[in-house]
Amino acid sequence: MCGRFAMSKETDDLITEFVAEGGDFRDWRPGWNISPTDTIPVLFRSSKGDEEPVRRLEPARWSLVPSWSRELKTKFPTFNARSEGITEKAMWKTPIKSHRALVPASGYYEWRTDPDTKKKTPFYIHAAADELLLFAGVYSWWKDHSKAEDDPDSWTLTASILTSSAVDELLDIHDRNPVPLPPEWWDTWLDPTIEADQHFVDAAVDAALPVAEKLTIDEVAPIPFKGDGPELIRPVGKPSA
């Protein structure tokens, strides 16, 4: 699973890197302790009317809420979506068809639990050269019907990160990991004209395996519930700069 992650790049850099149209990120800042329901940058392709789909980078609430929900919350956690059987599950089968997204991340955290002491040791998992990871995700727009039809704040973009069975290199820490897609899969995953079935999702998960297998795993100090800053990803034993 992926319950906390870091995103250290500014959104202007992401917009330039991915040649994307940008949403309103005035209230967003890079973070090293991003939690479910926090605002995250999400990359997707969409179109208006008969226009060609364009890449967009928009702020989204990290935890998908389906359009049919009456409230901006769900009865169970939706910040992650299991890739296995996703096309058959009520919560996910609509967005996975054509509302697929990429969630950029510098890295993510996972905790290993000692079976005897129950002590949890945090690890920061990231690309070896500190390159950006793009996790496979899905998105959904939720409308607040208590607000006026023309109120732009009545719409909230929500998103989730797909997970799969952990690669062998991560099994000692956790049995799940997010799905980090390689660059050759980015455009395919975002293509809204492709109606995804389970074979498509499984192929994406397979393509992500080489990326996940090469990730660097660093033990870090305990992660505070609300603290933030680049010091959170400093490996244990490494002196501060």
C-alpha cells in the first residue's frame, strides 16, 4: 500500500516537464509527509466537447470519491486501489475505464512491523537517482449539489493510487507496493480513448515491475503525524547537510 509519500517538485516544473495545462495550485506546496485526503498534483488527459484531449495537471484530493456519493467521503479508505480485479469493483470500474491518471511522487514511505515487538520501522522508497516516480492512478470529479450550479467550488477532483503485490525486494517491508509506470507507458495509461479492461491493467502492472525492483530503500527516522520537511527522507545515520 502507499499511505504517505513525498513530492518535492514545484508544480511549475511539473507543468513544464509534462507539457501540461495547469490548474490552480496557489494553495499547494511541495511536501515530504503527504497523507490521505491531502491535496496532491495529478496528471491526466481530458477534453471539452469535441476538442482533442489535452494533458492537465490539477490539484486533487488524495482519496477517490465517486460521483454518485452524497458526501465528500467514503465508508472505507480509498487512497489506494488494488489493481487485482479492479475492473469488476463498483468503486473503481467506472474511473479505471477512461479516467486514469498519473500521480507524481519523489518517493513514498512504508513501515516494517516487527512480529515480536510490534515496533514499526519506517523506510523511504525512491528512485536511485532521485528521479520522479509516476504512480498509476484513477480520478473522479465529485460535485457538491448544495452549492450553486455555476459555483466553481462545487466541483472537487479526487484521485487514488493503484497498488499491486509487492516485488521481492520489498516483501521484507510490506506485501503491497504502488504501481510506478515507466515513461513508455505514461501516454498509454493517460489515453482516455482506451477503454481499460483487466488485461490492460495487468499489462501496466507488469510494465511497472522493473521500475519497482530497482527502487532504493532507505531506513529513516520515525515520521511525525503532521511534521514536514526534507529532513524526513534523510537516511538513518546520514548527517545533515
